[in-house]
Amino acid sequence: MSLLIKNGFVYDPINGVDGEVMDLAVEGGRIVEEVNEREAHVIDASGMIVMPGGIDIHTHIAGAEVNSGRLLRPEDHAYDFEPKTPITRSGVGRSIPSTFTTGYRYARMGYTFVCNPSMPPLEARHTHEELEDTPIVDKATFPLLGDWWFVLEYLRDGLIRECAEHVAWMIMATKGYAIKIVNPGGLEAWGFGRNVRDLDDQVPYFNITPREIIRGLCMVNRILNLPHTIHVHTNRLGQPGNYITTIKTMDCVRDLAVSDRPIIHITHCQFSAFKGDSWANMRSGAEDIAKYVNSHSHVTLDMGQVIFTDTTTMTADGPWQYTLYELSGNKWVNHDVEVETSSGIVPFRYRRKSYVHATMWSIGLELALLINDPWKIYLTTDHPNGGPFTFYPRIISWLMSRRAREKTLEKINRKARARSLLPSIDRELTFYEIAIVTRAGQAKALGLRSKGHLGVGADADIAIYNINPREIDPSKDYRAVRRAFSKAAYTIKGGRIVAKDGEIVGAPDGRTFWINFENMSDLNCDHPRRKSLDELRRKFREYWTVEYENYVIPESYLKVSKPINIRAEV
Amino acid sequence: MSKGRVIVEGNVGMHLGEDMRGGEIIVNGNADSWAGGSMRGGRIEIRGSAGDYIGAPYRGSGEGMSGGLIIICGDAGREVGCLMRGGTIKVYGSVRHFLGVNMLDGTILVRGDCAGEAGAGMRNGRIIICGWIPSIIPTFTIDSIRPSVDVDGERITGPFYRFIGDIADNGEGKLFVSKAANPHLSHYEKYLQ
């Protein structure tokens, strides 16, 4: 079916289009120059904003960890449920919605691509099964590789190219998209009941430091030509004083950068931007981090904004989750994923009147507003850690309106308000900048060439919001902004209308993007530098509860596979 | 429900008055489980019997009844007042196991018997049992013998053994058990001398 979207205010930052009134033509699931107006389905977008479909670079929506969270929290599902319709399936869940509901809710907000950032390779099969059941949106998932034993062994021995070949095999075997590193070395140390305290702390047994892991995998990333950078959850996350570790982490790979291309992505940076040495004197380190990011081009960030609500925290950072359990006294899950990583889940409520929580809220927004270049920082809540993704429209209104921020500031803890930098920040993001932090920037960071823009040849993933930028002043009427971004007037996915005025009208399957290394695509053959298949099999028998044969996920296992073919320099 | 009055002639199912903040519900019949679940205020009167989890939160939640009054004229089931944080529950009949389990505050008065394990995991609050109970769980310690207890301005005459617990959870809850109805608990008196 061809579509013609007429007279919308188009915001397409990748192509430099800033609110121009223009028509968009769609045919065969892609943006085209023109279509036959008589045959096309015409959407009148006059007085509305047209943007590329939203992209979420970091959201925990699938896998064993998320599913354990669902199991742990029946109360999360009790009051938020969606009945079945002729098109959609029923579902439940507020902070950890069921798979189908997750897809519908993203589509309602105009999002069409999401990244599940935390997949223990051992749980890859489960993750892909859940991603298959997450309809409409396209997705990618990042395997956790920063504490994988073989990776640590290769890096310890300085075998970068060998490590690259092994990582390539891992990414293809788990159908992943990028290298995810969580608390490098800390998760392995957690197996011994410890954590790493700094970038140069030794990891027990492996005799390697987090710095070496990050640098090693950053080099591996470059050798493999992966479209995304390394995706790093820093050491000491959630601890007062960790902003120094974050700056050190960004700086430790600075010399590896070539040209102005980013080489490291610090994820949910808010949780890694605390100053002070205890919870009592914890303060914002956003200014220092923003200063560093403003003067360097090798790094990108995402916010990890906190929302004052009841949510569920879940991460592979087992030691941090244990700390969170000790702080909250809440029910919890902690898990050691054999050989690979760890994980933890703790339900958590962020309270306005808590000094620490209110400061965290402020830090996320400070980061987004103090970093001058919107191409370097993206909007996330680290769903569901900072809050459910359904709160994104609220964050957009905070970013676009000083008044909206002041309204919330009035209600937060007095001490946190007095120390917050927000009252001194006048910056208000424009719709163009919002289009960058919610889609274009993320597409660029993820190396998605056909997404995040509306140029000819791009995937026809389009969001239309019913708000007129010439009539509405987002600074004053921030509620209208929030309403508009909560329910897209139209969400178009692959040239098909999937949501209209917040109602799902079509639920096609989304595609799973994964990296296929053309020069190493046969998983079951030996490669000169990598461990031999026999050795891998022996190791699996020795260390894992699964056999090698059950570990590798064939492409046929993915419902709608979208391999991204690249050539690694190995 | 935040205000007004509902009178039910007959029996009701589960989750009667869940999350209720005010008003009054009277049931001229029986109620099923989770009556007054997570209740924050108001009054529920059940003139028949009630099921399990009276005043308890939804599965998985820690936010039990925090205010209001529940009166049950007949019997109630297990885990009455589970995770209760405030308010009052009065049961004129008997209750089954784990009365006031993990209770944090509030008052539960049982005029009849209790099947056992009263106050397990309780941190604070009061439980008064006027009838028989087979035993007190070992993580409670006897504190004193009290002639009477006041519940919402009503004086309940005893005497009562007063136990403190649940020590396993560093609790300081008070468990009052009728001395007259429980002669088999008289061996605790030697710890008071």
C-alpha cells in the first residue's frame, strides 16, 4: 500500500529538515520521492508534527531477567491491564508489561525501534522468544560480554584479535547487535562476594582490570566494524562519588578514537553521575560530566532519567542490586549466570520527598540540558530502572519547558531543590532537538542507516503527533506536548499504519536486527585464531549447564530475521 | 470507595472494598477473601463470615491495610491482617492460622479462637485473642500479665498473657492471649517470676 502524508511539519534532523511543511510519500515500506496520489492512501497531517519513528537505545523489555521481574511482581500487574481487541492481545503490567503490551505501548507513543541492552548470552534463546512476541517494533539486543570468561582470558593475555574473533562468534551465535559491558570485572568479582572499587582494581582470579576490559573490547569493537560503539554500564554505578569513575571510563578509551566518531556509549549516565562520599552529602556530578562530554567527541550518553513512581529495577549488575536491596529492604532476586554475568531485580519507589531520589531526578535532566550537542545524549529512563518507558512524554515536556521543570521542582525535597542546578538552566529543547534525542541521534549512534530519518530510501517508520508547533508554545503549554507525545495521531511502521490516535489498528511482527559477519558467517567451523570447536565443546561440558549444540541460535529461530551484513577486519 | 454507603443483602466475592479510603460497606451475608484489602480508611461490617487475607495487600505487594475498621461478626480464614500497617480489625468469631502475619502496626481483636501461629513475623501492632490458641510460636517471649486491653475505646477484660515478638524479625509487636481460655499456657508464668 502506498501512503501520502500531506502538509505536516516535518522534523528530520539527519537530513536537516527543521519543521518545514512538506509531503512524504511511502511505497513498499520505504520512503520514496513520489506516489500516485489517486491510488495512495492520503493522511492529512496539516497542523501536526511528522517525525521518524522513535528509537529507544536502552530498554529492558525481554529476557529471563525481565520475566523474573514479572514473576516477582504480581502487584505490578494488578491494576494495569489491557483487554483483548480484535487486533491486539490482552496484557498486563505497569513497570514490566507483558511482551505484547510492550510492543503496543511503544507503538502508541510513535516508537518503532527498541534495543534490549542486557542479554546474558546463555539466556539469548529466551530473549529472542520474548522479542518475537513483542509486536510492531523492530528490535536489537546486546549480549553481555564484559565478564565472559573467555573474553577475560583473551584480554588478560593481550590477544585482541583472537578476542575479536571470539566476540564475533558470540554475537552471531546469540544473534546480538552490539557489545554490552556491565560493571566490567565487577560481576565476576561478585561471584566471590566482592566488587571492583575502581577502574584499576584487579578482578579476582583473572588478574585483569576494568580498564583493560573496556579498552580491549573497544579495540575489538573497532576491529569488528560494529555499527554501534561499546555500550557501557560503568563501574561503581549508583554509588556516591562515581562521577569520577565515569569520567575516567570515558577518558580511558580517548586515545583509541579515530576522527570524530564516537567509540563509547555510557548508558543511563544519571546513575553514574553522583558526587559526594555518602548518601547524606550526595550531589550532582552532571556539570563535570557535561563539561567532559562537551569538549570530547568520542562519547555518547543516554539519560536514564528517574521518574517519581513505583518501578522495578533490574540489571546485570548483581552487586549493585544487592546494595539496592539493602537500602530498600524490599523483596529481591539475585542470580549468577554461569561463566557469563550476574543479575538482580529489586522493586523500588522513587519518592519526591527523598533527598537522594529528588537529586537523581535533577541529575538526569541536568545532563540532558547541560550537554550542548543533542547528538551526544539520548532520552531514556533505562526502562524500567528509572521508570517505565510510558513516561517519556513527561520527560519531553520537562526538556521543552522550564515551567514544567519548575512545577516539579516545587514538589521535591527542599534540600535537593536548593542544591539542584535546574533553576539556573534556562535551556528549553526545540522539537528539532527532541527529534534528535528520541530518534535521529539514537539511529546515528546505533549505526542504523535506514532508520531515524525520512530521506528517500529510509524505512517508512513514521510518527505523527497532533500538535501544531506554530500555535502551541511548548514552553508554556507543556501539558499539550505531553498529551501529544503520549498518543501519536499516527504511527506508521514499514509503510503500514499501526496506531491511530493512540489505538492500535495493526500489529505486524517486528524484525530482529543482528550482526552477520560476512567473512566468518559459518558458526560451526573452526577459525584459526579462535578457540577450536572441540575446545569450545569441552569447555561447555565443563562449565555450562547447556551443551554447545544448544547454545548457538540458528537464524531460522528468529521469526523475522534482519541480518546486518558487515565485514570484520579479522 | 471514598465516601457513601453500600449495603449488600447476601454474599459477596473477593476483594470487597479493596483500597477503600472512606465510606461504609455493610454485608448482610458472607464475604470471600481479601475483604478490605489494602484499605486506607472507612468501615466494613460483614455480618456473616469472611475468607482469608482480610485487610491484606494484593499478592506481591507489601502495602497492607493502613487505616479504617473491619468488623466480622462470624469467623474469618487464614492470614487475617497480613502486612497490616494501621487501622483495626475485629472478628467476633474464630480465625484460622497466621493471624496478623508480618504485621507492622494496627490492632486485631479476635473474640473467638485462633488456629495457631498468631503474629508470625510481626514487627509492631497489637493482636488480642480472647479465645483459645493451641500454642504461641517460639519466637515470642512473655512480657507480663495484663488485667485488660483497650481497643478503640472499648475495654476488653482479661486477664491476658502479654507476649512480645516476633523476635526473629526484631519485632516489638504485642500479642495478648486470654489467660482463662488458655490454661495450657500457664507454664509461661514461671518466666515472669
